[in-house]
Amino acid sequence: MPDIIQLLPDAIANQIAAGEVVQRPASAVKELIENAIDADATHIKLIIKDAGKALLQVIDNGKGMSETDARMSLERHATSKIRKAEDLFTLHTMGFRGEALASIAAVSQLEIKTRQAKEELGTLLVVEASEVKKQEPAACDKGTSISVKNLFYNIPARRNFLKSNSVEVKHIVDEFQRLALAYPNIAFTYVNTDDVEIDVTAGKLSQRIIALFGKSFQQQLAPCEEETDYVKITGYVGRPESAKKTRGEQFLFVNNRFIRSNYLHHAVMMAFEGLLPENSFPFYVLFLTLDPKHIDVNVHPTKTEIKFDDERAVYGVVQASVRQALGAHSLRPSLDFQNDQNIVEKLSAQHLDKDVYYNERFQTLNQRTNLENWEKLVEGEWLSKQSSTPTFERPVDQLSMMQHENKAEEQSEALPEESVLFQWHGKYIVRTVKPGLMFIDQQAAHERVLFEKFLNQLRNKTGESQQSLFPQSIQLSAADFALLMEMEQELRALGFMLEVFGKNTILISGTPAHLPTGREKQLLEGLLEQFKINQSELSVPLQENLARALAKRASLKAGQKLMAEEMRSLADALMVCKTPNYTPEGSPTFFIFESGKMENYFKRQ
């Protein structure tokens, strides 16, 4: 029987390694920037085109490489960090595995230009699919420039699995921001298709946070610092009321390396226990510094998952340090931010701006002079003893009276000639129908009505705009700005009037017609936030996601008082929806309280 085990050719071995190290353009960005950091660069520039698929270029002013080192850097397992096995447990630098450049070169057209300060000429290397096409002296600046062109050009299947440009750009920006946060002493520049989207100078961590995420963070940062013999904690946490509904602004670093740890995230969340709005996530940037011998960073190909030899100790210190920061934050006076002191305020719950859609108040119908006396009677001590009184709800999908729910004129046949209409508890519209009382959840109903309206406008491009009296500007993170630009046409189809107003800044001069004015900024920010929530939880087309997000954020909220005509208009609009029974998320919009149930309750025969 012939031998069947053979050694793989280097080119194929490199492609297999690339599958672990280079999963998408953002993976290559991470590896190249980490190498630039290890080269003691003080300025790192990232340039991308076509979401990194056409070009990824990282330019640094670091130490550069000799001609021999430049050539050796393309070999598998080539590294300047490790000489013996014990070195794995004393690493303080970033890219140590020694497969990054070899893996990237295996699936792209790679060009390296590098020069050391003492040399007059540098080295040019051109590589395609692991094959060196050119190696020669070249005039270039001190440091290293690595260009990755046509990523995955020789593996079409892998290229086809890449997501849309907006998704890939978001991953790139995420990696870029993590590294920029980890090294505030290094200047970073990010250029996307000739547009400079991020340009941050070297400075303090607090200044870097504000430069990356916006000036609003200046008001919400609380410094966090704790040190024990085992671990040191530094960084910042955000105010509880500034927490968001989506993840993405939680950053944990161990020895300046970004990590993911549900265990330590839980420690932070426990420190915020009782302070956060429901289902929200606080902002935090926390750095853990400890002896490398206590951790193993080499347990995952991307090196974002690590192990501690005493996880419980780390958990306890993280939780205690965040709690202490929050406690001190409530008493901390406002200080001069220019001296790297954050302007902070007491941790008191702020009154959130409530949506204002209707301005007039609705007075209860058919008020009588003795109504007050009746209310005192039913709300008094006698009623408090009737807590066991059953309520009678009928599931929406079992309603027999809704046989013609798609046509308003047929629906109206189910209503008495003089139907009573009133608002109950600021949440429900109560309307008399032949079977009894219809309870309409005003928020759910309005969300369904708006969803179908917005989806129709997106599909037919029929959205109308209302111009704002005072246009508002909004500064976004680089990732949110890229996301907004990706769906700019759809936003305009809904009626938004937008224009670029500087770096990562949008000017809102108009919003969809019939939506409240004066809150353009909050509306667009909420839309983006809800869109990202939907994106992480649902697999729906962009238009449906956008319609869902805007309907969710623009709909009536519980507690808003409505006039009688507004209630009737909303109830009628719900009945002509294609799917009036449920919100886009599947929650019921109404139910029927049947009069027959009332008869049984009073034991009438």
C-alpha cells in the first residue's frame, strides 16, 4: 500500500493559516497595526478602499526593517519576539505569532516598503500568493508601509463570504478604534476612499475617548483606578443614564491587548446593578495590567480570549474598582478637562426628554358633577381588597369579530352608531365595539401604522419631507457615520434631508413629514441605535430594518395624552393596516374585553 501522508506545499499551508488569522479585511488591519505599534511608531495611518477588499494600507514611522528582516517577515513562524518556549509567558508586545504577514501574503497582492533610520535606501518587496515577485532597493520614508491589494483574489469562495461594504467597514473601524484606545500616546489617522474620517493626535486617554466617540462623552466619564499586588485597573466608566441599548462601547484591555470576556463584563454589570435602565449597556474603557506569567493569551487564533490563573481575584478587583468609581463620581466636583480631569456630575437619574407628538390634552368624555364622588368610591379601601378580581383578556388571534380586518369600511360595521372612545392610564385607547370593549395599546398600534407607512415609502420612494426651522448637526462615531452613509438613499426616501457637515458630522435640515419637529437630532440618533439593535438580533432586509427602527423610535409612547380625534384617527389607521393585530416584533396591538364575560362576572343569567 503506497504512503498517503504528504507535507503540504508552503503556498497551501499559508492559505490554511490565513483562514485562521485573516478572516476578513479587519483581521489584516489588526495584524498590520499591531506590527506598527511594536515597531515603536508614533504615528500610524490606515488607508482603505472598497471596504478593504481593493486596498488596505498601513503606514508607520517606526523603526523599519533591514532587507533581510523584510524578507524573513514573510516566512511562516518567523518572529522577533520568541527565542524559547518560556518567552511565550513573558510577552508584552502585540504581534508575536509570526504568521500574520505570511498569511496575508498568501491571499493577496502584497507590497512592502521599509527603511531603517540609519539607512539611505530602503527595501521594496512585491509578493503575490506567497510568491516573491520583486525584491529591490527603493527610496522611501523611515518606517514601514504595507499595502494589501485585492484581498482573497485567489480564493473567490472566501471573498464571496464577505459581508456588505458597510458591515466590513464597521469591523475595520472597530479594530482601529480598539487599537487607538489602547495606545493614546500614538497618533492615528484613518482614511476611507480619500476621506479622512479619523485623525487623532497623541494625548491622554480621556482626550482619545472624546476624539473617537464625540464631545458628549466629556460629560459622562468617571475615572476608575485600583491596584493590588495581583492586578492594576485603570480607565473610565460612563454614567448609568448614558448607557445604550446595544453593545459595542465596552472595551476591556489586558496588558494593552483588547480582549472579550463575558466573565469580566459580568463583573462590570454587577457593579452597575440597580443603576442601569433595563436591557442597556454602560460605556467603559478598562485596562488591566498584570504580570504576563498569570495569563495565557495564546488560546484563540485572534488572541482576544485569554485565561487568568486566578479569575476570581480579577473579577473581584474589577467589580470593586468600578463600584468605587461610581461612588466617587457622585461626589466629584467639576474640574478642568484640559488638564485631563473629566467634567463629571452627580449620578442622579436625569429626566429623559419625553417624546412630544400631540400637544393638547384630552378631557374625559361625559364628565358629570358627581364623577369625583364615584372615583373616590371605586378607588377607595373597598377596591383595594378586591385584588383577586379576575380580568378577562381574549388573545388577539382568537377574535371572532375581526373577520374583515383589512378594510376600514367593513370594520366600521362592527362599531355601534355612537361608539364611546377614551384613553385609559395614558397607555390604552378604549373603544366600544359590538362584542364589548376594544383596548388598543397606543404605542404598539402607532408602531404598526408607522411601520407599514415607512416600508411603503421606502419601496416606492414616496416619502415627503418637512424642513426644519433650525437645522441641527449631529457628530457621530466613525462607525455610525459609515453606517449612515451606506443607507443615505433610503433615509432620503423616507424624507430625511441630510448633508455632510464636517468630519463624521451630519446636518439635519429636514425630517419625514408628520413627525414631530425640534427633535431631529434625537430622532436620527435613536434611529441609528435601533437599527443596530435590529441588525444584531434580526436577519431582515435593510429597508424593513430601517422601517422597523424608525417606527419604533417615532411612535407614540405610553403616558402621552391624546385628544378624542387623535385617538379615533389612530384606531381607524390601525384597522386599515395589512396586519393590524401585531407590531412588527409580534406583540399584540389590541384585545377585546367581551360584554359576555362581564355578564358572567355579575352572575347574570
